[in-house]
Amino acid sequence: MRGITIKKSLSVIIFIVLTILFVFILPDGFIYGYVSNNIAIGGDGEVAMDNYESVVLLIKLGVSAVIAIVLMTIAKRIMRKA
């Protein structure tokens, strides 16, 4: 029975670290503008603001995960060629 190799577990750790890093690095202004103009947020007062912040955070998390996957794929291909 094969277990999880060190290489795979290291890849998972690198993915998580890159995703968290990109969540903090990505600018909020563009995403706030996109959500304000294109996504309808329902609710009254504080509930609407909580929903708004949640949507912005989820979009940032999704974009960060995609960027992390792309960078890891590029790095993997470069390492294979070397």
C-alpha cells in the first residue's frame, strides 16, 4: 500500500502557503468594484455588509487558488526540464 509521498505533501503545503500569500497581496479595490457593479447583494444593513465582505473574500480566495495552481504547474514543468 502506497502512502502519501513527501513530494505530494510538500506540494500541498506550498499550495496552501501560496494561496494565503496571494489573498493578502491581491488588491481589494478591483474586486470591491467588480462586486459592487456586477453582483447583487441582498440583506439589510449589517447583514448585507457581511454578505458583501464574504463574497469579496471568496472571490479573492478563488483567484488566489488559481494563481497558486498556475505557478505550481509552471514550476513543475520547469523542474522536469532541468
